[in-house]
Amino acid sequence: MQKPSIPKGTRDFGPAQVARRQHIFNVIRRTFESFGFAPLETPTLENLSVLTGKYGDEGDQLLFKVLNSGDFAKDVTVADVEIGSKALLPKVAEKGLRYDLTVPFARYVAMNRGTLTFPFKRYQMQPVWRADRPQRGRYREFYQCDADVVGTDSLLCEAEIVLMTAQVLNGLGLHDFTIKINHRGVLRNIYQALGGEGRESDLFVAIDKLDKIGRDGVTKELQERGFSEPTIDTLFELLTVAGSDEEKLERLLAGFVTAGVEPDGARPGTEETTEGPANYRGLTELATVRDLLQASGFKQFDRLEFDPTLARGLSYYTGCIFEVKINNVLMGSVSGGGRYDNLTGSFGLPGVSGVGFSFGVDRLYDCLEALDLFTDTAETPTRCLITHFDVASGRAALPLLAQLRAAGIPSELYPDVSKLQKQFKYADAKGIPLVIILGPEELAAGVAKIKIMKSGEEKVLPLAEVVQSLTAE
């Protein structure tokens, strides 16, 4: 007989784990809704035409493709096989599992443009799939919790991403975190300050690997891609500016001016102003986000860091970009996001700017577990177990069971006639906090014995007062 198994990169979750995950979901959901975001769900399957080309070449390779139903290979020719996967794929697979929640959201907005009220704010909490190599903190099936707003250029949205991120992490007890922020405009200005040497995309891809392969690794990669040593030295001078966030912005401004970088101005249509670095859109918008956070009463600026090396989402982010890490756990980012101006354009709806971010629930779970921040979680939501001695007392307990449930107290009646010790063992194993003992003697006296499992304390109450007593606790 074959031993049962599940695919690598996927996991089963037992009752206690699900309860812990629901705790994370609830904290995130309450935060999103407190900021005015409404829930949305999209299908597990998307057409490959929707998914491909949105995540770059590497992302396309990580898409799970779903074979067409029936004889999926009926249209395949020998010539297709000889050409390879590019010829085969359109004939055998039209659909794929969603890679993230942002692209399906953009597709939804484009399809429902006539019925939505803009700015449109939605949150989404669903699983996504990536054909990645499984490792700690990286799975092939995992949940994302996204919040996006489209139809506005206001930098208030970026500021609220910071506020929501901090609120969720504080609500989970993860207080030692860093919210990193950068801007694609800053990266673009850095490239311009290098004199336009080499390809811009090559530069950004290399910068994005800095925290993984270090300065030496990035230097080697850039050299292989045709960047000169003086240019690379200038790059790291700009990337490693020191000081407070305000000082970093000022020093980059000075570096851009010295290098003769042409100012690109502010985002068209935005009305926010700032006393920070002007004329360069990226620097201006980053300073404006800080001003808006200050005005909003944000108290954790020590957790917010301007990081010029942050270069995530190269294929579609166009403005501010974010990444969040928990500092006291060896783990990748637990959240990320940014501004995108062109995503809905690929679905026939140009000119709709959006900004959003996403929490990786599985990484948050791993961080909370590593830091022992989960409270004791029972394997069941059951609060009360009614025990009995025989068939007659079991049947007599049914009205009380119904009353407990009607009062909102999750309750069970032990289903079998068994020794009391076995019934107590069942309650203890599942983490049920209260046990009601209802035997022939108790029924004859019109009472019930209630035992608190954790302390062993017992009390006897009239049957008519049991529900009221437990409801008041």
C-alpha cells in the first residue's frame, strides 16, 4: 500500500494551527476594515492570458499551469513538440493558479469598471500558488492578505499602508519590525546619476539582490553586465547614504544635483506639498509620505526606514515601494507592496493608478511561533463538554445542550456511554475548559456539577441556573 503524502511546499493544518491562523486573519481583517477596505474574492483559476507577462520572465516560470480538461493533447503536433514549451503551452493549458492577488484584482477592476465607485478600496484574503523551490518561509501554496486602493494618486494611501502595517504587527505582538520604503523614481534617478551606463533593468535586478549576495556579489554581477568599476563605486556611494531618513533624502538630492540628473517634478494631479527635497518626484513623494504620517499621529518613525537599495516589484511598481521584516527572526519579508500606475492598462483600462500591499500569513505564523507569541490554543472551539453515565442521562442532557448552544456557548455532549475518566481525558486532550457532569444522581436532584479543567475547581448549580452562570463568566 502506498504511503499517503502531500505535494512538497504544501501543508496540512490541524485544529490548533487553524485557530492560530484565524487569529492572524482576524487581526488583519479588523485593521483593513477600520481603514475602509471592503472584502473581495476572485477565482482560484485565472486565464493564463491574464497572468502571463505581469511578473517578469522569472515570475512566468513560477506559474502553475492547469492542463485543459479531456484530451488536452489532441491539438499537439510533432512540430509543436520539436519547437518546445512555447508552442505546446497554448494548446494544452489555457488556465493557471493565481500567482498573487494583485493581478486578479486589476483584472476585476477592468471588468467591473462601470459598477465600481472610485477610489475603490478592497481587501482580499485567499491562497496563491507558486512553483517555487520549497524552503523555510517559502511555500508553493500560501495565503496572502492584500489591501489595495485604485483610482487615486493621493499619497495619503501610501501613508495609510504604513499605518495599517504597524497596526497589524503591533496587534500581533510583533513589535520589533522595520518597514522599509523606497521609490522607483529614486532608483531611476540613481541610474541617471550613473550617466546611463548599462541597462536600467540590469541595474535594478542586481540591486534587488543586495541583501542576498552582498556588495561583492552585486559588483560581480554588474561587471558581468558591462558596468564599469567607477560607475559601480558611484552607485554604492548613492545606495549607502547614511543618517536619518531626512538626511538620506537631502544627501541623495545633493548627489543627483551634482551628477546633473534632470529633475522630473511631482506626480501630475497630486496636491500634497512638503518641505523636503523638491523637484525629484521620488524624493518629494517619500518626504510627503513622512509629512502625512506625522500629521496622522504616527509614533513609530524608528520602525520606518528609507532604504535606497529596496527594488522589489520591478515589473509593475512605479512609485513608492514597501517591504516589511521582523528583526528578531531569521525570516524574509512578511509584507510588501507599492504604487502601480499601469497594471489595469494591460486589461484595457489605462490611466488608473493604484497602490497596495500584502501580508504573507504563513511567514507571520512562523515568526509568531518562533517568538512563542501564540497564546495556548485549544484544538476545538468547544467551551463546554457534558459528560454522562448511561443512555438515559445522555438523553436527559440534550435539552441543556440545546440551551447552551442557543446562548452562544459552543458545547458538546460526549456521544458514547463510557467511563467518566475517558470523557475527562477527551476534554483535556481537546483543551475544553469546562466539563458538566450530569449523572443519575445529579438529574434526580435537579442539579449539575461543573468542573473547571485547568484548576480542578468544582461547583454544583441548579440545572435552571447553569446557562445563566456560564454566560455571565
